Amino acid sequence: MIVILLCGIEEKDGKTRSLYSEILRDEAVARLNDLGKVSDADGYLERTFMSPASVRAGFLIREWMEDAGLRTWVDSMGNLHGRVEGMNASAQALLIGSHLDTVVDAGMFDGSLGIISAISALKVLKSIGKLGELKRPVIAFSDEEGVRFQSTFLGSAAVAGILPVTALKISDKRFP
């Protein structure tokens, strides 16, 4: 997404292109590295749903969303939303994002890359006035991996309106 967006930026002067390149490349890479350090384990990445590291990561992502000019909120399933309104408030939305949780010993880019690249892209689109008609929500989904509750896609199922009521009764070993 970042490469495609960079190719579409009209270059009026070298400074403008350089600024957007910095946001899309340097800032995104730094944020990936920062988020990759937010772990519940020493020596590897582990950030399961509702863990202390998951909460810390959510605060970071929220800060970055707000830096990009997004209005933020957390829904009842723990999904972190950020949104920039398009030019037409009644237009449909194009939802972008990924999951914030990880498996045990996860890769640094799993989930995080989708969230951070979406935030970075919206930051640039907003700054150059090219948001277009659509609303642009970014979501950091709360539980895609299913490590803690052995039930995958809880966050995205809630957003899609297909979360079974039985999923709300699932407990884990920490809180039976």
C-alpha cells in the first residue's frame, strides 16, 4: 500500500515528495520497530488479546492514529478504531487495518504492518487533501489469532455483526 501511494503522489518539488517518503517509509518502519518491542515475553514477541502488552500496544496505536488526524475510540470488543471523514459524510466507508494480537513467538510484521501502513497512508492522504468521498476507518482488531480464548476472529466478527452470542461466554485459563 505504501509503495502504491508513493507512486501516486504528484511531485511538485523535491521537498514535498521527500516529506511523504519520510512519513511512509521512515516513520512507518520506526513504528513497526517500536511496536515489535511491545511484548509480554522476553526474547520473543508475544502479545495476546487483553494482555498487558496488548494494552500498551493499543495506547501506542491510538497515539499514532491521533497523530495522523484520526478520531479514535475503542468498541466493546476491544477493537481500536480510528477514522478520517471523507468529503461526503453519507458515503460508504472503506475499512482498512489488521489485528493487534499475536501468536506466541510472532513475527514483527504480522498484523502490525497492516495497521501501521494504513495509518501512514491516511496521514499522507489527509495532508495532501486527497481523502476523496469515502470515510476511511482504520481498525486494529482485538483478537484475530485466538491464542487466549481459542476462538479466532472475535474482534472482526463483532465489527461484521456475525459474532455468536456463545463467544461472549468463553473464558480462559487465567479467568475461568
